Amino acid sequence: METIRDQKFAGRTFVLDDVVFINCELKDCDLYYSGGDHEWINAKFEACRFHWRGPARNTVMLLQVLGFLKPPTGAQPQVPATSAVKPN
């Protein structure tokens, strides 16, 4: 895993998978996460935008449909279409 330590960032883009932030501040950043390992130790995020991809996106959508997370303002949770074939 990549370790980023004691830095301040503004207006940057990061992929969070396999990254450790230690004592970092991120402001107005775009943060992409797909479900991989990550760690934040004493990290601060201000006005950052999280973008969920792959398995992480699927988990967020499921939590929204179940009512555990609120969908973003103005958005409705997407309910997957059912099919006649069951996966199991």
C-alpha cells in the first residue's frame, strides 16, 4: 500500500484503494473508491466529493435502497431490475 504522510492537498484527485493517509488534510478533492483496502489516520476531509465505483458503489446503492443511507440530494436510489433467473 502507498503511504502519504503529513501533507495538505487542495483540488486534487485520488484513488483511495490501497492508500494510507496519515496526518493529511484534503480540501475540495475528488476521491474515488472501489472497495479495496485503505486507511485514514488523523486525516481531515473538507468539501471533498466521494465517487463510489464497482463493489463499493453496489454496497452504497444497497444501503440506500434499504434506507440505511440517504441518497444524494435530488437523487433516488436505483432499485436493480429483477430477473426470472435467480443467481443461486
